[in-house]
Amino acid sequence: QVQLVESGGGLVQAGGSLRLSCAASGTIFTLNTMAWYRQAPGNQRELVASITAGGTINYADSVKGRFSISRDNAKNTVYLQMNSLKPADTAVYYCNYRSYVAPTRNYWGQGTQVTVSS
């Protein structure tokens, strides 16, 4: 019911920046949390950053001060600005949507590869 289309991944050198976008479409509940997760080979999927409809933000300690999450509710789009990228940031990044009202409405994007070279 909710489709998440991600863009912006790619290859970047350490210290560089990328901006990920995720546009949600379908049956969108306005009271939702959108988030970015990532999963590197051999690692578990981990939360990178989340943002509620009201703008409450949480970041993983590993990205605080470097990454910024934002959203445009009118466009049902969430962004992840990634600065000062490190090789350890290399992972597949996944967009996530979760409704407050109906928590079972929990959807994932297909993932976009971010590779940071040293």
C-alpha cells in the first residue's frame, strides 16, 4: 500500500557528501515516522536516523554531527544529507515508513547502495 522510492546513493570518497531521497506514495497516514536504516555486509540492519511527522529526530551516535534527516510532508519525502562520509558508512541504505495509527503499516524501500572509498 505504500511504495518507497529511493534515490541518491552512489560512490563517494571519504570526506565527501551524498543526499539520499525517499518519496512515499500510496495510502499515506500523515502521522508517521520515516527513517533511514543501513546494513553493511556481515552486519545487522541498524537505524541511522528517524523523523516523526512533527519533526522529532533521532540519530545513531555514529552519525551525529555528520548526517541530517529532514522531511517534506507535502511531498511525502524524507531526505538524508550525509556529510563527512567515512568508509564505515558504506552500506545499503533503506528508507522506512511506519504509521503511528496503524503500526503494522510498516514499509521498506528497496535499498540504495552507498559506497565510501578511503
